[in-house]
Amino acid sequence: MVYGWVQTEDKATDGIILKTKVVKAAIEDYFKSGPTLREMHTMPVGIVTKAESFDNKGTFIEGRVVD
């Protein structure tokens, strides 16, 4: 199992702040094609998302490595 923050409301290096309410509104549509995540810009690691939670800090994901 893997756990971690996939989004926080901290300012990114490019100055953008991604609001949790935006992620929360979009996540259901995002996972319609399957609840999977991959390592950024690569294909080697696949994660099936088991749960996500939202709080004042951001979006937290729990998943299982499948690749």
C-alpha cells in the first residue's frame, strides 16, 4: 500500500495554487476511466486508488501498487 498527498493548497514553484475544492469536484470524472495513478511522466509504476480524502491541507490518496 502507498499513501500520500497528491495535492495541497501550498503555492507551487510556478506560483499556482490548486484548490482542494477543484480537485474534489473533478476527481469522480478523473477516475471514471479507472482508479489508477502513475509515476509522473512515466509508465513503470501503476497504482490502483483505494480511497481519497479531502481536508484543509489538500487531497490524500491511499492506493495499491499493481505494476
